[in-house]
Amino acid sequence: MESPGPIAFTIGTMEIRWYGILIATGAMLATLLAYKRAPKRGIQPDDVLDLVLWTLPIGIIGARVYYVIFSWNTLYRYDPMEAFNIREGGLAIHGGLIFGLVTAWAICRKKNIPFLSMADLILPGVALAQCIGRWGNFFNSEAYGRPTNLPWAIVVNGQHVHPTFLYESVWCGLLCLFLLYVDNRHRRFSGQIMCLYGILYSAERFFVESLRTDSLMLGPFRQAMVLSAFVFVGSVILYVFLKRREEN
């Protein structure tokens, strides 16, 4: 399997890229999912829309800022204006999650909405958006892994490599379904879905990141692996704390 290229179609001289289409599609479906489920969580659907209007653009900015910071010396040091060009890719999901969750917390605080309940509501949709958005990496021929002879390898620059975007896409799709299942039948305390997302996504990302050849680095370490390890441990601790607090 080989990417057909990043451009979906053109309108006049304007190129419409798969990367943007897929990110927009994922964001819309995530919003719709949270909007429909909001009443069950005791949250007004309009509050979901208000939150998305702020967290989505700020999350995208955060994803870009995060990527640029860790790629500055290799990609942007001698051409800083390229930092504003996201059409070719270059969004780090960890940056988007950090900026987006901080923004969501601030909005929930202002509107007096329980943040943990809102996080439980929106994170299954975030996993769905990741599942869809990861395919943008395929069309851009980025976020792939090291060479492999496995039958599901993709071809990049004439070489068969691990489709790490696919691994994460499949995992995030399954994660979305699992979180919805737990939320519908086994949710016992506020923050449970948020913690499960942190645990399960971090476990997958730690493994998949070890296969990639384009990792953002933190000194000699892959920064996504370092952050995933911290989030995994932190989510486990928070899960235990919130569960015991509910039981007491």
C-alpha cells in the first residue's frame, strides 16, 4: 500500500488536502458524539458546543506549537515562517491534548461545570477523532515506522515500513468503543473515563512510538515515550484516588 498523495482535489488553484479533511471530519464527529451524549451526563449540549469552539482552535495551535518547539533546531531554525505552515502536517497530539484540556478546564470552571464529568464526556470522541485524523499521516507519507517485511507494510520512498499511523488509528477506534461501553455500563465515578483514556492511550503510544523513525526528541529520549510514561503512571494513581474517594 502506498499513499496516493496529500491532495484530495483542487478548486481553481486551491489545493484541498486530505490532512485537513480528515482532521475536520474527526472533529465534527467527536463534537456530534459528545453533543448527543451530553444530557446523560447532566451537561447542556450547548455547553459542549461552547467548549468545542474554544478548545478545538486552541488545541490545534497547541499541537502545532508543541511540534515546532521540539522540531525547532532541525526544521524551523533557519526558516521560522515555515512554523505557520501546517498544510504539510506537523501537529503533535500531545500538545493538542495539553492545550485542549487546560482550555476545557478553564471553561468548565467559568461555567461551573464539573470538569471530570466533561472530560468523561468528550474523551471518547477525542479517541474517535484521533482514529480518523491519523489517516492524514498516511496521505502525507509521515509518522511511519522502521523497515519491515510484514504483509501490512506500507511503501514510503520505495521502502516497506511499519504503518504506525494505522496501529494508532485502529487502537484509538477500539479505545473509543471501549470507553463508550464503560461509560454506558460500568462508570462508577467521575473521572473514570478520563483516567482510562490516559492509561490506555499512553500504553499504546509508548509502544508505537518505539517503532517510529521521525520521533520528536527530548535530549536522547523520544519525548512522546517519556510523556506517555508519566501520563500512564499519573492516570493510574488518579484512577485509584478517585475510585477510593467515591467509595468513601
